[in-house]
Amino acid sequence: MIEYVKAWLELKTDTRAVTALEYGLIAALIAAVIVTAVSQLGTSLSSKFTTIGGQI
């Protein structure tokens, strides 16, 4: 029983998983911003090339 209490106390003070989760959330947020930016840029470029192609 004492071993379980020791293991629980060690896990209680371990913050590695929390740090990994925070880095994962930051990476997901950055990826979402990049996907949104590229999507908007692609739509804008597509309309520009369509306009230029129509003028040629």
C-alpha cells in the first residue's frame, strides 16, 4: 500500500504530460492558422489568375 501512495505522490508532481499537452495545443493552433492563411491566399490567387486569364 505504501508503494501505491509513493507512486501516486510522484505522479502528482510530474508535469511532463501537462507540458507536452500545452505544446500539442500550440502546434494545433499554429497549424490551424497556417491552413486558414493558405486557403485564403489560394482563393485570392485563383481569382487573380482568372481575371488575368480573362483579359488575355
